[in-house]
Amino acid sequence: MIDPISAISIASSGITVTTSPDYLLDVLTASYVLLTLALAIIAFRSLRQTQASLDLTRQQIELNKQQSQEASIASERHSQATIEAVNKQIAVSEQQAREALHNEHKPIIIPVTGPDPTTQHLLPGNLGKQPFSIGIRNKGAGVAMNAFSIVGVKGFPDILCSSTTKILIQGDERPATFDFGTKFIYPENMFEGVPVFPQGVFGFLRLMVTYGDIFNNKYFVVYDYSEEFGWRQVNEIKRVQKRLDELVIKKG
């Protein structure tokens, strides 16, 4: 039978074993490890969440940047289109103003007399070498510069040119003189797509006239003449790049 004092001694000895410093250290170590692990897990999850948040923020920044660039490009294109539209409108307005100014000072050359002294020597079978003249007048508001005329006579193979160029002010009338003794040619007997010689049954003489204005525009007009009806305008007055006197070639 165990002595009570011995039993108390044994029990006391057991309590001392369970509460020894090594045991407490192990418990604290385990607790620390568990706490560290828990903190590590929490930190890892927090890091992942932070990384995901950073990725989302970065994506949002890139999206905002792309949208900003697209908006900037669209705005620039719109601004450029607006500027181009304004420039075109300015160019159109300037052209309209220029055209109005040119038309206001546009010379208009018309023939006012038939071949002088007579048309009989110009008829087929009666063609000779006698010079003749045609009266031309400037009916426009502007000055006609370097007015030059050529004549094609039906049945006569050569082109006749006026002896000189002329400057005609508004209302001015001058004779354009033609000489059968001096003959000229043009490539394919055409000028601006119009035959030099009269076509069809109306008219036996064709008069072509070119002239300039003070703005350096060059104009071209054609008239046919017949004894029955006099002068008839063949084409509308139009602008050309070259005058007749700049292209004529002397024959022979």
C-alpha cells in the first residue's frame, strides 16, 4: 500500500513534468509556427489580391490610355477635316471672286464687217492673191491683248493669218488684214478640236480669233461667214492654254 505522502510526492512529481519549461517552449514554438503560417497564408492571399488589383488597375490604365489616344486621333482627324473643309470653302470663294472679277473685265472680240473689198475673189474658182480685211471689234469691258486671227477659205488649201496682233480697248474696232501671198499651217488643220476650214453647207469662210486679257487669260472663238446670212458664231468663247499666234507655223 502506497503511503499518502509518497502519493502526493509522486503526483507533485507528475505536475512538475507536465509544466516543465521545455514543454511550454514546444507549445509556444508550435503556436508561433502556426501563427507564422497563418500570417504567411494571409499575406499570400493579400499579395494575390493586391497583384490582381494591380493587374486590373494596369489594364484600366491601358484601356484609358488607348481610349484617350483614339479620342485624340478622332479629334485630330475631325479638326483636320474641318480645316480642310474651311480651306476648300475659302478656295472656292476666292475662285468665285476671281471669276467674277475676270468676267467683269472680259474682252469679247466679234467680227463686224464681211471680207473687204469684196467676197467674189474668195469664192471657189475666183481665189486670187488680193489681200482682204475683216473688221473686228472689242465688245467686252476689258482690254483685248494680242488679238490674232486666222482664216480658212473653203476650196483654198492654205491657212491665212492676220498680218499683226492687235490691242483693242472697249469699243475699239480694227481691220484684220489677210494676204494670200503668206501661207501658214497648223498641226492637222485643227485648233482646240475645231477644224480650221468651214464645215457643211453654211459659210465659205471661217474666222478664228484668240486674244488675252489683263489677267493673262487666253480666249478662243470661231465665226463662219456666208453672203446670205453674214457672220455666225460657231462655238462659245472659251479659255485656252495657247493663242493661235503662239502655234502658227509658216509654210515654205
